[in-house]
Amino acid sequence: MKLNVISEAHQPSPVSAVVLDGRVSQPMFGELDVRRLQLSPAVDGQPGVQVTGVKQDLARWAEVQGPTMLVAFQFQAPDASDNADALARYVADREPALTRHGGRVVISAVTERGEQWSFDGFEIIEFPSADTVGQLMQDPDYRNRTAASSAVFGGAFAMAPIQAA
């Protein structure tokens, strides 16, 4: 898949066959110059950065009802060949706490960095309420389960609300 990033300064040509199209609000944490994010099948010559999905339920995007967050992150070792495996371990470790709090993953993926995208991966997660994000972060089970697997993250991190465009 390919990730097409649209910001105030970068307006690429439209992409056909978009499977996820989201408008990104002002970040709650970190810096993120993205105002719109599109995900589409990889096609030769198509603009955007390469995306490797670790966990995805893209059909969920059409059914999202609660607050939805875009989380963009960097790894401590951005070019490590096992970053997809590291993200998969983190996602698996987090899953019990996320499920208990009613969160649902739309996509968790690693990406290459690009001219308009300085991150190594992203997630889009639906929550039942805005308070749930904070509750999850404070949950001792979540913090304990992910203590080791989250050590792969480092550098830039951003979180912003995202909704269907």
C-alpha cells in the first residue's frame, strides 16, 4: 500500500482507488504537519510512501463511530529490518488492554520516510470516547504489558484526531 500525505504546503495529485481517506485535526501531542492522509493500493509510479500493514481492519474505517486517533511514530533504529516484527509485538502486547477499553485498530503499519512524512509508522485507532485514550495510557496492565515492546520507539511522536474525509 501507499500513504499519500497532504499538508498546507504539499498538495500532490489526486490518487485513484483510495481505501482510506482521512482529515487530520490539530495534534494533541507532538508535531504533525499532515492535514489529510490517504491510503491506497501500491501502483507503479504512484506518489506516496510505502506502507507495510502489521494489523489492519480497513473495512472498520467506514463504520467508525467513536473518536479516532492517528498516532505517528519513529523507531530508535529507523532502518532496522525487523521494525515490522517489533511493531507486531507491541500491538499484540497492547491488544488485551486496548480491547478492555473498547479500542479498535483500523490499521497499524510501518512506513518508509518521505519528503512530507518523517515517521517510520502510524496507527489509526478508534476509541469509544475521548476519555478512553487517557484511561488506556494510565492502565497499569497496558503499561506493564508494553514496557519491553515499546522500547523500540524513539524520536518523533505525534497524535491527532482523524475522521473520514
